[in-house]
Amino acid sequence: MDLVLSPPPDDASIHTALSDPRRLDAVQRTGLLDSPPEETFDRLTSLASRLTGAPVVFVSLLDRARDFHMSTTALGPGVATPGGSRDQMGRTFCHYVAASRQPLVIEDATLLPVFRDLPGVKAKGVRAYAGVPLLTEEGDALGTFCALDFAPRHWTGQDIDVLTELGQSALREIRLRVALQHAANVNQQLVGQIQRVAELNMKLEELATTDPLTGLRNRRAFDAHMAQELAIVQRRGTPLSLLMLDVDHFKRVNDTLGHDGGDRVLQAIAGHLKACARTVDVVARVGGEEFAVILPSTGEAGAHEVGERMRKAVEDGPWPEMPVTISVGTATLVEGEDPERIYGRADAALYAAKQAGRNRVQQG
């Protein structure tokens, strides 16, 4: 049963087919080039060998300059043996299948001039060949499902049916791997998108809880942290103090330096407050020129000490244009007190510090 296209593809046609970018991209997307042997494909080639009696059956992927044998069953001396190279270089029967995209059946290659000089025939003694193309849905040849013999051979219609059906099984396995790889890529993209969304949400949350002028926590963040710290106090019984701070004569600062100058003063004060705070402390801007500091695990004496340190840091500046000071009110949580109550006491202490002459710390 000789099934040879007349005339068979010439070298130029074969080169064009093998070098086609779309076909090569399809081969690459299988992810199977240079892959280790797989039992799935080995079972197909072994079954084809048993059903046809062919001593060599293989599945090949056709790269630009080589045939890669994904699976080879070699029951006798052949072009590929277990443990040998899985690459076939030079012109092969499979190239004619790829170029024509049709089955190729040869009973004795030495009787056909176009095939008798192929390396597999001259160097390895291949006489008979039967192969079917593994075509993508677009009609591109990924490779072939083939059988070889080293003696002239009459291929029956059943032999070709076996190669065709098992070749389709191999093609389904290849398509499955492409689909799985595509799914993995999509999943990776989704993971990347989820990570980007998470990062964006974190940035949005940061924007929502950060004072844009000073970089300190804003009032929303202050209220949230105060609620958290009160919950910790209830569980652990640790002390908690609050400082309320206000810039003295800030209207005079704005009138003298302008609003831009006033903003620079607020930014500088924010820097002094952060420099005096611990990592666990929460420094926030809660109003125009008003700041608050939550002091976890800090009693009355500690709150007064921190307040005095912050007051002194602001007073010492340096302030090149005009002196700037702050007044500070402190309050330490008492049992059963809620956020509004301790905030009110610290604010009242701040007002008392203002009334007493400013630039001072007043305990509430």
C-alpha cells in the first residue's frame, strides 16, 4: 500500500512548512519540546507497535531544525532506542508529512528516488514507513505519529487506521496539555491581578487613613486605633494615655507666613512629634492645627514626660522665621472610660494649658 503524493513536496516546500512561524509557535505552546518521557505517550506507541507489528513506533514534534521524539517504542534496532538521543537531525520522512499535512505510506523507500537518500534509509536501514500528521485545529502540523520497519513491508488499511486513531489520541493528549498550560497561565495572571488589587487596596487604605499634608494618621485612623487600644486594655489591663496638642497662636503664624508657610510649620511639627514617639505610639493630625498621640502601656507620669519632650522639641525648632510653640493636654484612661470621655478630658487639659499661658503640658 504505497500512498505517496505525486509529486511529493520539494525541499523548498518542506523548508517553508517547517519554518512557518504560526506552526512553530503552536509547537512551542505544547510545552512538550525537550520534555521527559511520559507514560501516556509511551502506552500509545507501544500499543501501535503491538497492533501493527512495526518494530519502531514514535511520536514526534517537529521543531525548526530537528524532530523531537516524545515517545519511541523500539522492539528492534532502530532510529531511536531507549536511553539514546531523542532528537533526530536532517531530513526525515516526517517532514514530507508536515509539508503535505497528509498521511505518508511507503512500503520500500529504496525503490523511490525521492526517499532512498534520506539519512534514515542510508545510515539506519529504514525501508518501510507509515506516518500520519498531528494537526492543530488551524491545520498546522505539530508533528507525526509514525511506524518504521527495516524490511520492505506491506501496510494494511488496518495498520493505517491504528496509526490514525492512536495519533488522534496522542493529539488529544497534546491539546490537553496546551489547555492545562493555558489554564495555568490564566491562573498566574489572575494571581498577579489579585496581588495588584490587594496592593492597590492597601494604597487606597493608606490614602484613606493618612493626612496628606503631614503624612501622619488622620482622624479616621486615630479613632480606629483608639478603639483597638481600648480593646487591648480590656483584655490585658495595661495603662493607656492620650495627648492632645495644639499649635499656639497658629492664626498669627498663618497671618505672618501665609498659608504655605503655615503648612510648612505643620509639617515640621509633625516631624518633631514623630521623632519623639515610639514605634507603638500613634501620632495623628485630628484638626487644622491640632494633633493627638495615643500612648499604649503608658501611665500619667510617662504621658507627661512624652508631652514635655514633644513640647520642648517644637520650642527648640529651629524656626528661622518666627518662634513656634505648642500646648499639650494629657489624660490617662480610667476604668470604664470610653473613647469620647478620655478624648474630652485630654482636650479639656489642652484648653487649660492654653488658658495658663500656652507652651506647657497640662495633666487632665
